[in-house]
Amino acid sequence: MNFKTLLASTAIAATATTGALAGKADDTLKMAFQRELESVDIYYNSAREGILLARALWDSLLYRDPVSGEYKGNLATEWTWVDDVTLELKLREGVTFHNGEPFNADDVVYTVNYVTNPDSNVKVVKNVSWMDHAEKVDDYTVRIILKAPFPPAEEFLAGPVVIYPNEYYEEVGPAGMALKPIGTGPYKMAELEPGKHYLLELNDNYFGGPKGKGSIGKIDIETIPDINTQVAELFNGELDYLWNVPADQTEKLDGLGKYNVENAQAMRIGYIAMDAAGSVDPEGPMTNKLVRQAIYHAIDRQAIVDALVKGSSIVVNSACAPIQFGCEQDLTSYDYDPEKAKALLAEAGYPDGFEIDFYAYRNRPYAEAMMGFLNEVGITTNFNYLKYAALREKRTKDEVAISFQTWGSYSLADASAITGEFFTGGVLDDAMDAEVIDWIKEADSTGDKEKRKGLYSKALKKIADEAYWVPLWTYNVNYVMSPDVAYTPTNDEIVRFFDISWN
């Protein structure tokens, strides 16, 4: 199938979308995404919605049990470290992709070698940059060669590194995969309107493995940015399943006694990123440590958690999620103290404060609350509320001096999944601290767990001492489901469609 034919068939399929009522009568679970995905190809998006689709459509070589934390074979059945930088994997036989292509070593070698090529321009380089290349041993044996020892390799091979069909991807590329995704996963894409609508159907030929085969026939997802509209459609029976529901809405829905309501901790944290290195403005206020500390003291993080975030969220002081390996907790913290914030601003040369553009892409009420606290100490904020992709692009172009961000670490339970993305000298590193960069890179390349902990500890303590970030809070996720839906959420912010069932 050439690309033009693929585009035409996708457009025709998109016109079949209907507004049918949700429910188990037709074995179709209807849910909503709040954000438009820039691409369904998981290597070219970093949005949480994309991760959810990826877990359903594609498979990784390994699988981490979200409850026990145990690594299990998925597309690989056995794996052995030949040496510190060579991992040999025996592949599962008899697996086919959604388009009928047989899965074998060629697909693994092609995928790894494609995404590790700098010319591929994958979205989150950290997820793949630790691999050098892959080699075929035989049809069902491969070796992945690392650039250097990388202790969390199995964690990444169980998460963001999914395997694509080599023949199909060679033909259609990222643009084609975004229009008609093909994987080996428990669900396959039946209809797709980019950014708007996704209809997943159960893959009857799925091999099972640690994910299981799933039970619901179809998952029908539409993009509905407004949560009030989502709630209205739940009331009307047009949606079965809401996730990431704000705390106030969740409390109201729970009080009705009509829905199944669940809350679970997430690996995501919120933070304020600041232009400490002066990449945006070498003379800007964010380059002054006293100003960054003032911002820390100006915001009552606990009050925002209590009033808005709620659930199982907690205030954090470290630039990582507390449940991640290596996330140091014994470090400098900054209490809410607006008078101290004003004094620090005066000491920094801003007795009357200053004016600055403040950016965010989600949780508008949280952002507005933080801006209110900043305004009270003399920092006048001009609010710029953008879509995620637009804000990320501005950040990579050094156009954002201060912003409210979040990061879910791709649900990887290792500090490298966040520190490696933001503090190792890449385009999103606002600190560019040579010591921090060296410590984290060394931590990411040693197999000694205690040494890794020590290196992360030094890096995270300096990040806190210098106030390069203002870590805010952990996130939790509220799930509201119709009485017909059964699902037990996990503490990693991933909705596993294959684990949802009907009551």
C-alpha cells in the first residue's frame, strides 16, 4: 500500500464515526482524550495519550508487571547479558503484526537501528540514545549493543521501546504509521481521524503473553478538550470511562453514587522550569539564584495540593518522582514564605519585582493559582496558555524563561527517566550545570546501584540548592466509570485497555 492510498483509506474510515450511545450492549467502551495527539507514532510524540495507545497497539520486548515490578518476557521470551553492553534476547515465535507480517529478528534490528539513528529525529531521544545498535543472530535471536553500561536498560525495553514491522515502516515511515498504525499489540486501529478520533478493535490473533488478550471488543476514543463536555456525555450515556478527571468534578460525581470512582498515585510530577542558564535571556531575572529561590518561597504548594490537586498527591522537593529509583529526598527544601521571597527579590536587585511571561499547557487553575502567589510578591506574570506541542517547541527554541510543566517519565521507575531528559545538556536543560551533567551521565552508565544512588543524590541536591527547578507535587489520577465498567488502576498513569472489562 503506497502512502497516497493509505491517506485515502484513512480519510474514508474516519467518516464512519457515529455518536452511538456507550455501554456494553455492543461491546464498545467509549472514552475521551483531552489533548490532540500530534502523532500516533509513539516515537514521535511524548503525550500521555500516545503512551496509552502505544501499550495497546504495539509490544515491547519485555514487560514490567505494574503491581509486582517483575520483568517478564513479552516479544522476547528469554534475555541474557553477554557482557556489560551486550544483551541477547530470544524472540517469541508465531507472532504476527496486524497486517499479517510475521514478527522476527529483522523487525527488532530494524526498529532499534532506525530509532537510534540521529537522522530519525525521534521525539524523546533519551528513551533510545543508550542503545548503539542491534544485530541479528538468527531469525529469533538478536543482540542489542549498548553505547555504555546502562543499568535501567530492562526498564526501557519494557516501556517506550516498542517494535515496528520492518517492511511496513520502511514503506510508509512515520507519516504512514501515524495514519495507519500497525503493531503486534492486543488491539489494532480500525479507524483513525488524526488528533480527533481513534477506534481500536480487539486483535483476535494476539499471542497473549503477560498483557493477556483483553476482553472488550472495541475501544472508541474521541478528543474532547473540555472536561465539562466529557462529564455531560458521561451523564447522557455517551461515554463509559473518564480519566484524569479534576478533583472537584470527581468529588461531585462520586457523591452521586452512580459511578465507579477510583484514584491512583502517578509517577508524574509538576515543576516550574526556569531559564537559569540564560539561554533565553543572559541578563534575565531567572539567571539569578536569589530570584529562583524567591519564586520557590512565593508559592504555597501545599495550599494548591489541598485545594486543587487533592487525591493522593503530595508536595515534592526533589526533581523526580519519590517512587523512582535514585530519587533523593533528603535535600534543601523551601517553605512558603512570601516575606522572605520579597526580601530575596530585593537582594537580587528587584525591590519592586519584575514582569515576565509565564507559560503552561495543562491544569490552568493550578497555573493561575501559582501566578497569583507570584503576583503577591511583586512578580507580574503575563499568562501564555498553549498546547503541549507548541510549548515544547518554544522551549526547544529558547523562547520560554519560566513555565509550569509536568513530566510522567514514560512511567519508568528510575530517576534517569527524568534527570536524563532535563539535566544532561540537552535542548530542555535550563540549568546547563557541568557538574550535574557529569554526575547524571555517570549514574546512567554504572551498574553499581549504590554508586548510582550516590551520584543521583549529589546531582539532585545541587539542583535543589541552586533552585534550578521548583518541584511542585506528585500527580494522582481520578478515574470515573459507568457501573458497567470494571478496572483497577495502577500507580503509573497508564490505562491498560486490555485490563478493562465489563461487569
